[in-house]
Amino acid sequence: MISSPPSTLSTCCCIAGGGPAGMMLGLLLARAGVQVVVLEKHADFLRDFRGDTVHPSTLQVMHELGLLDKFLTRPHDEIHELRGMVGDTELVLANFRHVPCSCKFIALMPQWDFLDFLCDEAERLPTFRLIRNAEVTGVFMHAGVVSGVKATTPVGPLQVTADLVIGADGRHSTVRSAAGLVVHDLGAPIDVLWMRLPKAADGPATTGGRIVPGAFMAMIDRRSYWQCAYVIAKGGMAAIQARGLEAFRAELVKVAPFFADRVQALSGWDDIKLLSVTVDRLERWYMPGLLCIGDAAHAMSPIGGVGINLAIQDAVAAANILAAPLADVSVSTSALTPFLAKVEKRRLFPARVTQAAQVAVQNRLLKPVIASGGAAGTPAVTMTVPWPLKLLSCSSWLQAIPAYAVGVGVRPEHVRSPQKEKVAL
Ligand SMILES: Cc1cc2nc3c(=O)[nH]c(=O)nc-3n(C[C@H](O)[C@H](O)[C@H](O)COP(=O)(O)OP(=O)(O)OC[C@H]3O[C@@H](n4cnc5c(N)ncnc54)[C@H](O)[C@@H]3O)c2cc1C
């Protein structure tokens, strides 16, 4: 709970949203001596599953900030390779041992622990302030210039004026719609059902994907249970519910037979969460006084599990470009605009390439697989492993290519923003 926030506040940079993009940017700007206020609508970082992957490039950022050793003392698991099952054949699809980063693995850590860590570090800096339970409801805009945000809090309305507002409030961004920024929908033919299933001695050893005719499921090892993502056709939830829970449990067993004795753990539809997948991108990420980053600028599909990575990379690039002009009191809001354009220019290419790859996997791989059969009871069809996947599985050097794409990504960023503020001990 926050303790009575003032009804008006003035700061240099106001960030809407305390997700990976907002918290990392807040930390970097505060470290560079910029006054930052982050407004987060939730009371804590505990929320629905939003991915647990901390990629090698994000770990590299931690290393550059001198925080890596401390970060890795928090409970996590390390994934050195990604495996997949195509029909009955197990394949290695990506091998992170060759990525050019300090850590040659993906760290699996619940997102709330990752955000708690960033928050703990940021709150040690005197120029950082996080206000929880503060939901941004609109922006102040005059003659095409954004000068702040309005928010609701449990103790009444809050108005924050700022030289720069950052929209880091995710794929349903209030800030971007309040400012009238134009969004292009890139299309997603799939939705995803998320659920937890208990672990047992049998079954796969590591995080990975399983594909059979008619179904695809990704499984993430969360120590005491599996977090499962079952891909369905866009808008297909109603049909699945109409077939009934027992039929759905049978569909899961078809793709992952070792769950046969555990699917009863799904006792009702409340145990199964629908994620409506969206892939979109802003036509322009900024306007005078406002910049959007992360999912607010380019909502990512969960495919490849790279959205957090892109959000962090956006934050690092934004801090590299904006820290100096923001710290300079003589730079006005309108003089900041060319720097905002520079951030978009730097990050548009990685977002565009990554989203194009996600759309291709959705349309060319997942959509045909889902359309090819599906419901339990349909006769089993043997699935042959495509030869490129067989080749990939034989060579750890070839596996380094997808590992780089997922673990590092296009145009990795390095911390160049200065460290002016020392942490309070
Ligand atoms: C089910 C699911 C699974 C995923 N799995 C993975 C994965 O395994 N790996 C991966 O890399 N990516 C994954 N992604 C994508 C990833 O979660 C996003 O790309 C990433 O979180 C984007 O970070 P962000 O900071 O831009 O936005 P978000 O993480 O969405 O954070 C936005 C923040 O803003 C807050 N907020 C929203 N509106 C307001 C408001 N009006 N006022 C104040 N605060 C507000 C939210 O509470 C939230 O804290 C997954 C996404 C989903 C939906």
C-alpha cells in the first residue's frame, strides 16, 4: 500500500508501468542522476504468468551494471539448451553454450522475483520513486505536447507533470491510446491456454516444446510444477469449452502422454487461463513529451519467449540515448524530441525483425499444425521430423544460431548511460 501520495507531483521523467521495460529504464535513469517516478497499477509484482525467461543478453546487462553475482544468488534455474519433441523424436533445438555473453544460459526466474530485484536496486537510488497502486488513466496534452499523466490511487487522484512521459504500460497501453498514437495490428492466428500441471518422476527433464499432429504445447519447468502453454486457433476457446473439460484433458494427454495420471489436477475452466495473443506495433513510438517502449510500442507474441528481452533492450537503448539530455536542465521538452526519434530508430529494426519471425512461425508452423487434426479421439497420425530439424539436432554449432536469435536477439544493447548516483547503503 502506498501512504497518501501527494495529489500533484513534478518530476523529470514519469514512467507509466513497472514491468521489465519500465523498471529497467527507471533503474538506469535514476542511476544516471535523473529524477524518475514509476507508476505501477498493481500493489506488487505478483500476477498472472508473463514469462520467466531472463536471457543471456539481459544477464549481460546485469553484468555491465555490476549486479550479476547478486542477481544469481536469487533462486533460479539455468537452461543451457532448448529441447523439443516432434512426434516421438526428441531434438535439441538451441544450445546456449556458444552465445557471446558472460552467461551462456537462460535463467528461469519468476518474473515477480526479477522485478523485485530491479525494484530493490532502484529504490536504493535517491532519484528513484516507485508508486504502487497508481493506475495511469490519461495524459496531459496541449498543442500536441505531452506534459504529464493522471492516475488513480486508493487515496485519490494523482497528477504527475514531467519533462518526459514513458509509456511502458504493456500491450494494452493506456498511455499510447490516450495520446492517440496509431497502432498497426500484425495479426495472430493463435491464442494460448496457460495452466499448471504437477510434476512427477516420469516425463521430460527440461523446459521445451512438444508437437504432434493437431497440437503444440510448450512446458516450462517451475520447480514444483509445469507451466504449460497449449496453443489453440484464434477464438477457439468457446469450441473447446463446448467439447467439455474431459475432452480437453484427453487432448493434453495426446500431446503429452505422461500427463495421463495428472490432468485431473485441472478441476475446472478456472484452472485454464486464456491468453489472447496480439502482435502489433506503433506507427510512431513518440511525440513531443512522450515515448513508448516495450510491449506498449510493439506487443510481442509469446513465441520464442523474447518479449521480456526486447523490453529490456528498449530500456537500455532509451537510457543510453536519453540519460544525458534528461539530466541537463537546459534541455526543454521540445528539444528532447530528436532524442526520442533516435530511440525509435535504434529499436525499430530489432522489433520489426523479431515480430516478422514470430508471425512467420505462427502462420507457417503453428497454424497448419493446429488445423491438421486436433480433438481427442482422432486417429493418431505419424509425424515425420523435417530434415532441417534433424540436421539442427546433430550439430551444437548449428544450434548456436537459434540460441543467438532467442538468447541475444537482433542488435543487442550495452549499458552506456553513466553512473552518477551511488546506491544508498
Ligand atoms: C502469457 C504470456 C507469456 C509470456 N511468456 C514470455 C516468456 O516466456 N519470455 C518472454 O521473454 N516474454 C514472454 N511474454 C511476453 C512478455 O511478457 C512481454 O513482452 C514483456 O513482459 C513486455 O514487458 P513490458 O515491460 O513492455 O510490459 P509488461 O510486462 O506488460 O508490463 C507493463 C506493466 O505496466 C503495468 N500497467 C499496465 N497498465 C497500467 C496503467 N494504466 N497504469 C500503471 N501501470 C500499468 C502493468 O501492471 C505491468 O506491470 C509472455 C507474455 C504473455 C502474455
